[in-house]
Amino acid sequence: MGICKVFHNYCRDNNISLHEGNFTLAYDTNIPRQTGFQVLECYYFCAALSCLLDFYDIRQLVKVDVRSSLILNAEKELGIVAGLQGRVAQVYGGLVYMAHVW
């Protein structure tokens, strides 16, 4: 799963130690790719990242402003075309203001 790979690489690159242990992470969807429902797929990735942060008890080590990029990178890893906006709203838990610099 893309989020596990991206999460592991981020922790390795930022010297965040992960304890030994096993877990099972699974989800299922019947949403066809490229149908405009990517936001639902993003919920799965956001939930999976949240589970990983709690399983390894490192939520405080992965800042909220980094989490949306991790989710976006996981989607790119799987070939899902997506933007950052929906991920930001999800990791911050609701409506957020994003300044666009042109």
C-alpha cells in the first residue's frame, strides 16, 4: 500500500524510530479510478496515516502540515492524479484557509 511506503520512507529520512511489531491495514472500495470521487479515496489514505501514527505512537513527531503531503505522495505512488487541497482539509479536520500565491 502506498501510504505505508511513503510513511516508512518519511520516518527513515527524518530519523523517526519505529518499534517492531505487526499490523494489518486493509480497505476496500468499488469506486472506479478517475471518476471524480478521488476525495473518497483520500479519506482512506488519511485514515490509514492516522492509524499508522497511532500504532507507532508518533503523532507528535509528524507535524500536521506534513501529513497532507504524505497522503498526496502516497496517491502519486499509486498513480492517482490528485491535488493538495482536499488532503489539507482532511488532516486539519475541516474547513481551512489556503492562500494561493500567483
